Amino acid sequence: MAVKGFVRNMKPLDVLTGEQLEEIHSATLHVLRKTGVRFDSTRALELFEKNGCRVNHDTNRVRFPEGLVEECLRKAPSRFHVRARNPENDMVWGGNTTYFQALSGMRTVDLNTWEPRTPTREEYYDAITVLDGLENVSIVPWYTPWFGFKHIPPVMAMPEGLAARLRNTSKFTCAGYSMGCELFNIQMAQAVGAELRTMMAASPPLTFYEETIDAAFRIVEAGFVLLPTSGSVYGGTAPATIAGSLVSGNAEIMAGLVFAQLVRPGTRVIAQDFSFPQNMRTGAPAFGSMEISLHQAAFNQIWHGYGIPTDGGVCYPNSKKIDYQAGYEKAIIATIGALSGTNTIWIQGALYGELAFHPVQAVIDDDIAGMLGRFLQGIEVNDETLAVGVIDEVGPIPGHYLNQPHTRKWWKKEQFIPRASDRLTHPEWLKQGKKDCIAIAKERCEQIRSCHRVSPPLTESQEQDIERIVKEARNFYRKKGLISDIEWENYQKDIASPNYPYG
Amino acid sequence: MTDEQKGIIENLRKAIFEYNAKLAKESATQAIEKGIDPVEAMNVMTVAIREIGDAFEKGELWLPDLVGASDAMQAASPVLEEEMKRKGLQKESLGTVVAGTVFGDIHSIGKTMVTTLLTAAGFHVEDLGVNVKAEAFIEAIQKHGADLLAMSALMTTTMAEQEKVIEALKREGIRERVKVMVGGAAVTDEFAEDIGADGFEPTAPGAVELAKKLLGRNTEERAKK
């Protein structure tokens, strides 16, 4: 069964002084009031105007009065319940609870050559099973495990992906938006009694495009959870300074939050920090950088001050391989995210930014999650854990604790035992074939894939609903001309496979 | 066997699986009061402890379980052994082991794990403790007619002491009478061979298997007896 989040029993790490916090907050309000944010949606502009914002209809620029922003921050709940397909996997966002969620990647990688390739349908479904079977994965979000799989047209990647996740995991899942796919995503979630979390991604600097706004209207009106995010790159789409990128990014996220509260007051919002320094050689986001941690720690501190749950622990590595670099990049970002009190850490599975995912990597990352979860739980101090009676009973040598009932009762509660780490002695390690954590993770991954099954599976009528909605999406996009003849032909062959939908 | 006797035997078994030394000792005492064959009672515990050992090997149980079960068995064993002696029955033993951590080294937990498991497996163990000088090992081997010497040294600085003990055994002319196994975090197969030991194992359960191997004891054969 999945871990129901880890409760932090210690003070969070604060990287900003009270004065710095205040300065960043004032600067953010100043940008919202003076510079404003561009919203390419007549409907949204009208909504903002009606609620006291200054709107320029030629430039689509919305300027926000401080009072409105602060009122909307108060309206957004600071702690809320979210429904998963299986009620046992429901989540409570906010407060001191930290959840771990899988990270997605565009393609899979070959574990021998490390070359990327598009996964098959079967691999896609199997990887979801692995994520469902990993104890510390609480969320299997959008685009997870991969952005799509072989033979499906790109426009169908999201509906097919959500259908696959609803089929092979009962954990909380999310859905993205693109080309109006949220219309189908919402229906699918409702068909299985689950709620969704969908992002509202700004196009920095300070812009929301029409498609994003349309999708956000639909998600908020459906009563689901909205995750406003900036997605900026400091030095490219945000100022190069961490303080400046916090101001511009937070202005974007706050604009999204105000939008959600105006559409539907009380909408559950999670603020996401998805920003990276710019790699000044390649122009790509500098995944795995140390500044990400500084940014996220400050972000978590600021938004918790506002009373808004955060998603501030995105652990994308830059490494292309499951290797030492992937390990330290993920572990450092996750650790600081956890210490600074984020409510969600994205960790299991990704390699090379968003460009690759492998379930074996997810198995290794699940141990990092477990280790951090253990740390967050802190130290239990009471009469029993202080163990004065046992210390007295055991006394000096030849006394020892291995044979004490106290040891048997407590050691497993106190120790987190990683599942894929090599913990053998040198001679045992030699005898067992010199397995490293990757070799052990491969075995565990295969064991979960072959033995684990989602609980509960979809009922027959839920399965029929999902299949009907996916079919409607196919026909919708085919009619809109977004699936070409050759794509349609390959897709039809894929659907006709005897193992469909599995592969 | 009466229902009452069956109940006592079941409690003895349960005591091992529940790591309950008190219940083990009580059940052993009751077993004798109610006329249960002490050899049979001992066998019940041996089978149970072997199941625990197997589960440990598979990674289902952990050291505290292994030691807990061994402690339960060791709480009951003296009671049954005494009865065997009284009835003139041969006490079954896989052999006599003299064990200790060598001179200069005060690390006891690894050595204690090995002696605990050796005892549970059916060896008679004379545990000399820590910081044991070569002369003390020699004296104990001669006094108890030991079949096996088990030495522990955790540190690279004290490992060499193991070699000194083996040299002393040779000087006393008893090296051929006793098998020698060495252990400790710093010890390697190569080192064991270099100093003329008969074997090395990195883990406590492995040490039990090594002891059996060195003395030519086979658990399965013993179970059949």
C-alpha cells in the first residue's frame, strides 16, 4: 500500500529573513499592479475587469489591485482533501505533509546504450504498474511515465495516457491540457469518481495564452484542483537573479490564483515552482542546478507564508544515464525541497530533464523518497524511546541490545530500509555477483511489473466509459484534421491488436 | 502423546517463534514434569530455529529475530540437558567451540552474534569474551577439548593478533587438533589463508555454516538422527 505522505516533525528550513520575505512580497504586488499580466482571453479579461482590475483590451494587459490579490490569497484554502480513484489513496494537501510524485519524461532509454527511444504501449502500461507498486509514490501525474507511446498520434497522447493511468494505478493522478484534451480528461476522471489536478502554466514573462486560460476555466468549473505554475528560466524568461525570478514567477502564479478564485471562490490551488536557471551554453533549462534548490526553498517559505500548499521540489537531473550525477542531482534537490517544507516532491523516474524516464530509475528514486520521508518524521522522544529501563537492564558489556524485545519492537520503526541499495558486506557482494543499486533495481522493477496489480481494477462499466471517452477523443481530433491519414492508419492497427489496450 | 503433552510441545515451538525466553523455559520445565522425552523436546526447538534461520537467509527476518529466537532456545536448553544427563542420554552437540575477540580488541557484538547462533545451532560454546590473550585461548582449548577455535578482530591493527594465536597453537603442538575460523570486518579470505586459518565468513549465519563444514557436520544428517 502507498505511503500516505510524510509528516514533517521539525521546523522548516528558512532561507529568507523576514525582511527579505516582505521585500519580495511587496515587489510582487508592485509588478502585478504596475506591469500587470497579459491574458489572451476576452472572457478572462471581462472577469478581471468586473472584479476591479485595470484592463487594457488592446494589449490584453491586466493590472491587479493589491486588495484583490490579498483577498484571493485568503479565499484559497490552505489545507484540503483530494479524491483519488481508490479512496485509500486520497490526499490531504497542506500543512506539514510531504508527498512524493513520479516525474515524467518524453522517451525511454536503453539501459545498455543509454540511447533514447519511444516506448511501446506495453512498456507504458507496465511502467504505470511499477509506479503503482512503489510505496513512496503517492501521485502518478500528467505525462507520466512518458509523453506518449508508439503508434499513437501526438494529439491523443494525453487522453491515452490518462486512460492508461486510470487503468493501471488507483493512486491520485493528474492531467495536462493541450488541444482541448481537458474536455475528455474531465469526463474520464468523473467516470471513475476521481478528482484531477491540472496545471495553469504561464508563458513567461507575464503571459497566459488562450488555450491555457480555456483549459483553466474548464478545470476550475469542474471543481478540480488548479496548479498555477510559472515555468520560467532565470536569465531567459525571468530575471537572471533568484530574487527577481521569484518576483516575476510569483506574479504569474498569483495572477493564476486570482483567476481561479474569481471563477470559483474557494478553488483548491497548489503553487508550483517549476523554474530553472538558463544553461547559458545550450539555452536549455539547467536541470539539476544548485540554484533550483535556493529558488525552491525560498518559494516554499513564501507560499507557506501565504497559506498556500506548494509543489516546490521538482528533481529533474541533467544526467542522461542512471548514474552518480543523476543520484546527487535528485538527492540534493529533493532534500532541500523536503527540508524547506514543500508539500510535493517530484522525483521517481526522470532522467535528463523532462526528456527521459525509466522505471528502473523510479525504483532507485523511491528509496531517496523513503530516506527523506524517514528524515522528515524526525526523532520520537518519550519514555519508551529514551529506553532508560532497557539501558539499565543491559548494563555494560557483556550486555547488548540485539536480544532485547525493545530492539525488536523499535528498530523497524526507527530504520528505513532501502529496497534497491546495496548493503551487503564485501565478501557477500562478491558472492552475489557484484550487484550495484541499478542491478538490484532492475530485479525489483521486474518483480513489481510481473507480480503487482492495481487495486481495485476498473469495474467493467468504468472500463466501458473510459474506452468510450477515448474513442470520442479519437474521432474528435480526426474530424478536426489533427490526425493525419498515415497516423490514423497506424493508430487503427495499434487499436486492433489482440491485447489492446495493454499492448 | 496426550493432549496436554502436545500442548506443551506446541508452546515450546511457539516460544521460539515468538522469541519468548520465559515461555521457552517454563515449557521445558513442564515437558520434563509431564514425562516428555527431552531429546524430542530439544528437536522441536532445533527445527523451529532452523526455520527462523531459513527465513533470515531469505531476507524475511533480521538479526534481532535470529538472536531473539536463539535466546529463547538457550533459556530452555539447560533444563532439557540436565534431564538428558539424569536419564543417561547422550547430549547431542555438533562440537565444542572456544570463541573470543583477540587481545587488544574490545569489539564484542559480532563475536556475540556468532556465539549466540553457534549455540542455537547445537554447538557447545565457551565464550571467552573480548581482549583475550593467546594463552587464554590455548588454556580453554585444552581444558574443554575444543574442536574449533573462533576468533574475532574488528580492526586492522588487531587482526595480526589472530596470527599470533595460530602460531601459539603450533608451538603448543595442538594446531592439528583444532580447526580455526576467523572473522571481523577487516578480515578477508586472503588474510585468513595467509595466517593459516581454516576458514573465514563475513556474517554470523555464514559462520555457523562454516563451523559445520569445518567439523564435517551436516545438519540434515543430524535431523535424521
